[in-house]
Amino acid sequence: MITLGIEGTAHTVGIGIVNDEGDILANVSSSYVPKEGIHPREAANHHADTVSSLISTALKEANITKEDIDVVAFSQGPGLGPCLRTAATAARSLSLRLNVPLVGVNHCIAHLEIGKVRTEAVDPVLLYASGGNTQVIAFSRGRYRVFGETLDIGLGNMLDKFGRENGMSFPAGPVIEQKAKKGKILVDLPYSVKGMDLAFSGIMTAALNSDAELNDLCYSIQETTFAMLVEVTERALAHTRKDEVLLGGGVTRNKRLQEMGEIMAEERGSSFYVPDGELCIDNGTMIAWTGWVMYQAGMSIKVKDSGIKQGYRTDEVDVLW
């Protein structure tokens, strides 16, 4: 059985193709690069212009034809409305044309599921940090529960805004990571952990208003925000009594965050996992694989029921697989 997945929640449109063993047959993508923040309609236009050719490229890379596809999955939410609608339209069209089942996938859960199948994690606490989302997720009583999350903006969004104000290219996270390596002074920034939840906008404001050297600010932003992430993840481990940590989302490609997370896990006697970098960022493969496991559990949908869900909560999904 072969599943094709279409990711299109924000700036990236991606096509992934997997088989029922979790082998990746193709994983291709194209990203809209904003000049001053993501414009949803411009990003959606980019996706509409490229999705068809990406599907062709993915089929060629997988060495299959459209007729070999057994299931089509798409990112149903959460995300930017115009981008989600573009991906959903492509998925519906392909499903109808090939007369194969359609599956709508929660983007956040897909980050967790691809991490599980591509690592040795079985029942982990997921630290999910990306542009639009920052959550600590774990399975409990039939659903993936959110044990902590951002109260304002995603960490990746904060890093991009700080980077844009300081002339960095998009995405700013990798640039900040390199500058942070040259930083030597830890600038005092707000440490905004509120119970199990986090807030990042105050940190960004304080950093933008600081007279400190840019490398030191980048270093301080990383050390402060990553310590916050690790703290709430450790607390979720203790609360759930789980012994595995899994990272997911584009921000988690950062080597310093991985280092801090691994130290914490080792000190608790827990296992620590990070999937390959191209599977941390938004990608079609995670949608394809999650779509496949959902299909096996009888969770395909009809086209008339395949509307997008911009605010699709992680804990809305009944995990039947």
C-alpha cells in the first residue's frame, strides 16, 4: 500500500510518499520566502503554482505512477487558511481522480507520528517547536494531550520576527544559531514559564530594546527560551511518568536545543530521540505516514467532510490507531 501526503499549513508545500512499512519513497517540498512575514494569500499562490509539479517530481522520485497510489492524505489544520485550502483542494482532486480514500491529518500529530516511526520512540513526550506552534504533547486516555504550550506566539515566529528586525534572512533560526555560537555574555531576558505554559513575545521585546551586542543577544535568546522548553518538557515527563523524549518541528533542528534536551533526558534516565532534520521541518512525508495509520484505523473521510480546520487542536483527535 502506498500513501501520498500533501503538506500545506504555512510557507512550505510538501509532497511525501510512503509505503505501509514507513519507508520513505519520496519527500519533496518548495517554500515561499517572505520579505516581511508570511502573507497567507501570497504563500497560497506559491503553493498553487508548485503543488502539481511537486507531485510529478515525487512520483518520479518514488518510481511509481499516480495509479499506484492507494491513499491520499493532506494537512487539514492547524495553519493559515488560504494555504490549507490550497493543499486540501489538491488532495481532494487527486483522491477523486484516482478514486482512492482521502484522509485529513492534524499537522501537530503528524510531527509526533513521523518521529515515532523513524526513531525507536514508542510512547514519548513530544517537544514540538515550530514557527506557528510550541507545545508539549503526550498520549493519555485515547488522545494526544497538550501538557503545555505557548500563550502568545510560536518560538519560531518569535525568532523570525527578531531576525527580521536585525536584517536576517528568513528563516532566521539557523542564522541566530550561528550567531549564538559567538556570543559570550548572557543578557538578562524575561524567563516566561507560567505553570506548564510559555510566553515568548516579552522576550522578543526585551531583546529588541536591548543595547547588547547582537551575538550576545542571539546566545541569550537561545539559552533562555530553550531552558524554558526543557523545563516544561521535564515536568511533563514527571507528570506522565513516561521515559522517552522526542523532538519535532523546525526549531528543534537547533543543535543547542538538542544538546540541552538530551542532557535533561539523560539526567532523568530517559531516552532521547530526534528524527532526521528534513523530517523535523514541515514535510509531506509526515502527512503521508500519519494518513496511512489513520486510514488503517478506519479514519478516512468523504470529500464533503474534508473542510479545513485552521484552529485544529492536537487534543481534538481521537487516536484510534
